[in-house]
Amino acid sequence: MNKKYILSLTFGALIGLQLEAQTLTGFTKDAVPKQLELEKEFKNTVDFSRFKTHLTEITSVPHVAGSVANEKVKDYMVQSMKAAGWDVTVYPYDLYLSKEPGESIVELVTPIRQPLNQQEYILKEDPYSSHPDLWKGWNAYSGSGDVTAEVVYVNYGTKADFEKLEELGIDMNGKIVLARYGGNFRGYKAKFAEQYGAAGLLIFTDPGDSGYSKGLVYPNGTSFSESSIQRGSLLTADWTGDPLTPFEPALPLDGKTKIKRLNPDEVGFHTIPVTPISYGSAREILGKMEGKPVPASWQGGLPFTYRLEGGKDLTVRLKVKQEKGYVRANNVVGTLKGDTYPDEWIILGCHYDAWSFGSTDPNSGTAMLLSLAETLGQMAKEGKKPARSILIAHWDAEEHGVIGSTEWVEQFRNELGAKAVAYINLDAAVGGRNFGAASSPTLKRSIMDAAKEVAYPDSAKTVYDVWARGSEEPSIGNLGGGSDHIAFYMHVGVPSISGGAGGPSLYHTNYDNLTYYEKFADPTFKMGGTVEQVIGILSLRLANAEIIPYHVGRYAQDLQMHFDAAGKDVKTYHKDFPGFTKSKNSIAELKKSAEALDNKIAEVLASNLNDSKKLITINKDLMSLEKSFIDPKGMYFGNWYRSLYASSDPFSGYASWILPGIKYETEMKSTERLTEWDDRYSTAINDLKYKIDGLMGRL
């Protein structure tokens, strides 16, 4: 039987019930049936086969940022979106980065000479593993050098790990340190290694974290094999984006607009050589170390006792010669112009550059977005355009430090502040079959509601049911670092979501290819269309709702929870701390106003308000709410990070810091600025309440 016909029967029954009973947040009562019919048609228009077509095309060759292959991916995306009826613009930037790995050598020197493997094995089960354009393992923004030295094992290379080694009296000066992946962003491993005097750094994925200890290794399973190597950037500037142009877009050097760039010597790039290796290669070093045993929690998964030092008889050579320079990167942004509110934007994005093939990370998200562009484009051709504009963006150079998206946000900072309703990040969005999301408070309800409308493949449940796992509400994470939502949410204050379906991953290895995808990520290739349906419904609801469906009341709910946690953190080292009194009082008042606004909006929608001028004013006011948390003074750990609500962890790079101003103080065990932060947060929360009260008055 025809697949689309089966889906039509399933969704038709579902919609029949919805038409009778459902109320959609943000829609007037009269608009609900039309929207539900549109969503039914959208789901039936999704062609599940297109995801595989796009994924196969764009991940058939390795395509690192700045490569000819990545240019071809860019051209394919432009062609695909134009054919789907989107207005497509390419935004070029000249970025300062490491374009290629350069030259690198890792070898034992004493007690024996032994070169160590630096690239994944060629596997007969995986035809992609022999591709001639695959590179060794490498870390972008490594320093250059050729050192031969003794070895020190530094566990995960976190700040606490280096402090522990210093406490134990371990001398790292002039040594090559060996760190396992995990615990923090790899760039901080390099930063701390250099800070403690190390001459070089090797990073490996330990089998206890992601290897045979976790299950069968590739190609028989999803765990790292003894030759698998995680690549990645080391960039650790005090801002996100191009390292030479903080706060400004890295526009082309040959363009009309000239941007002042920092001298590379001012940025603080790492100077020591750094490269990643496999645990097969790390075993050859760790197995020959003869120092004191490591603390119990530092023991990894290799079958011998890990040691802190290698001793004088064990020396390793590490050579890296890696050049940095200007590289042209290109963002591809397609626009489906809204027919009612064209200057209100729903932005969806995923980067397209990869460390190798990128079949799960990132291009499962790219392929889904290309298919979504075709689906929405087909509906637009049939006269069913969204009310607000929908933008689909494909970012470049994310893997080097979330650069492409950041430069675009910096270029259009003012427009985004006035026009952006939401940013939805879809990095590696179909990398497995486990749906999940992280979100700013006001959009949590919207992503949950959209997930309720889509059938989960090969089951009688919805995506929401599977996601919630029997709980009243699924777990929704807080937005942290590591992907393209950073500048939108943490620099400009656009409500954001990062979501999709994930699973086990051969993260940043040469094995992240179509063979792995077909065997392990999603052999059915049904999740691509499923995620497209969820994200499409979410986008259409944000685009078509008469009143933007922000859940304003969630601000107070989440703020209360986060301030309770912050107060407990402070009391672990400052027992007499009276609490964030001003902020908590402000939250109590905010709660009343926010709940009143949510109720008032529901009343207005029930009355079928159709005053377009009034709706424009209401929505403009709603878009200003998140900006209450944008403080021009920014954070003390980096004033580019301007959101008082959330930032990435400046010590780990990945984790989410909620209330980052306070979190920084608690991490430093400081009491000096707690009063200042209580004042700054209270001021922001009061500003949010003031805006909400003003909006209430206009309703």
C-alpha cells in the first residue's frame, strides 16, 4: 500500500479528534481548524525518502571547512533550496583558522623507537574508511613545535585535575601530558596544560569512557575502536566566533566594508603542540609508565594500572606543524517570506562543515532541513505560505569554534533584536532515534506540543510519548555551549531551542559516515521524516500563530528553581549568606504578572481578536521580553556573553551555566560580587515584569 496513503489514514483519524477538541496556543478559536488542516497536509506532504537522498549526496566525501569539497556541499544546498522556491543568499566571511592538520608525528623514543598510529584503520566492512581524502587525527588551532619529553598522565585535564597533580607534587614543566577526552572542552585541556608548563599535549578517547567497556566496537558496534580518533577545535578565546573579530562580523577582506581585526598575537592562541590519538596508541605509552598509581577515580579502561608519571626511561616525541590563516567560509540562508508578518522571523539552522563525512554530525540535520525546505516550498507554491517568514540557515566553520553562525548574528545583530521570534538549532538532528531538546523557558511548551502531533516510527506512540518515557513531562535540558544557538541566545537574546533525535555516535571520527548511519544510527531511515514533521509543525505554529506562543509564565517557574539552586551553591562555602533576597522578591512579583499575562492572552484569543495593528504591537512587545536578560556589561569571564540567563561554561566549554553571573562566583568560591549580582538580576527581572505589565495594559 502507498506509504503516504497509510500516513494519511493515521493522521486523518488523529486530526478528526483534534478538530473537535484541541486549542492551539497562540491561535484564535476560529484559526485552530485551519491550522490543524494545514498541519495534516504538511505531514502528508513530507516525503520520507528525501532525507536519505540528501544525506547520501552531502556526506559522500569528507568536507572540512575551507575545503573544495565543502564548497560543493554549499553549492548543492543553494541549488536544492532555490529549486524548492526559497530566496537564497550566500554570506561570505574571511575567518582566521587552521584550514588543514599540517604535519604531525607521535612516536616513542625510549625505551624503544615506535611510531604511533594517528589515523583510523581501513575496514573491509566500511568502504568509506579507505577514502583518499581522509586525514589523520588533528586539533585545529594547535600550536606548532617538535618536542621530545617525559610523560605525565593528567586524567581528563580539567582545572581540578591539574590542581590535584600540583597538590601531589607532580612536576609538569617541560613534559608531554596525556589527557583523556571528557570532563571539559578539549581547548581547556590545552589551556591548562600550557598554564602548568607542559611542552605538549596528547588527547585520547579512553575505552572506559567510549570503547570496549561500553559495548561492541565499530564496525561490530557503536563504541570507539582502538584506532578511532576524536578530532576537534582547541579555540578558547573569551568570545565565540572568529578569533580576530570579537563583536564584529569577519566580512571579506576584499569587500567594501572594512573590519578592524586583532593581531593574532593579541588573542592568546595555544603555543604548545597538541594532537589527538586513539586509545590503541595511548596504550603503548600508558602501558610503559612506571610512576605512582593514579587516584582510583582516574583509572581508565585499559587493562593495567594507570600511572601518574612515565619516568625518565620513557620519552615520547610529539611534532605538530600547523599553519593558521584566512579561510573563506560561507553561510547559506534561505528565506520563505511570510505573507502577513514578513519582518518577523522563525530561524532554523544547522552547520554543514564536518571533520570527515559528517553523516550523523552535523549533516543528518542538514539533510532534514533540505527536505523540510522542499516540503514547505511545495506548500507555498500551492498558496499555503506561512504568516511569518521562515529562514533556514546552513552555517559554515562551526567545528572550528561556532564561527559561521556567530559572524552572521554579529552582522545582523540589530535586525535580529527586532525581528527574530525564535532560533531552532538542529545540529546532528537525526543522529539516532532518541528524541530530545534543550530550550529557553518560553519555548519549552511549543516543542513539547509539536512532539505530541507526530507518530513515532514503528510504534503506536507519538514522539512525545516516547520522549516523556512515562513521565508527566519530558526532560528538557538547558542550553549550553558547543553549537550554533550560542550567539542567538547568549549574545543577542533570541529565544532558542536545540533539538532532534540522537543516539550513540562515533563523534568526530573518520567513521562517521553512511555505512555507520545505515547500520547503527537509523537503519530504517524513518527518523529523518519524523524529525522533519516535528520541527515543521513547531515552525508553522510559531509562524502562523496570531500571538507568538511564548509561555511567559515559565520564566518565573524556572527562575525560582535556578535561584534556589544558586543559593544552595553559595551556602556550601558561605554559610551566613542571606540569599538573593532582591531577586527572589522580584521573581515573586514576576510570577503574578506572567501568569496574568498568559491568562489574558488566552482570553484575547478566545475572543477571536483580528485587529492586525494591535497584533503587531503585541508580538513586538513579546519579542522584547528575552532582551531583559541582555546586559551590555556582560560577564566577568567574557563580556561578549551578555545574557544574564544562560551561557556556556567558561571552564568546560560545553556545559550550560544558568544564571552565569552567579555561577562564576560560586565556581571561584567568591563572595565579593554576590550583592552586585543580586542587584543586576533583580533589575533584569523587574524590567521583564515592567514589560509584561505594559503589555497587559495594551491588551
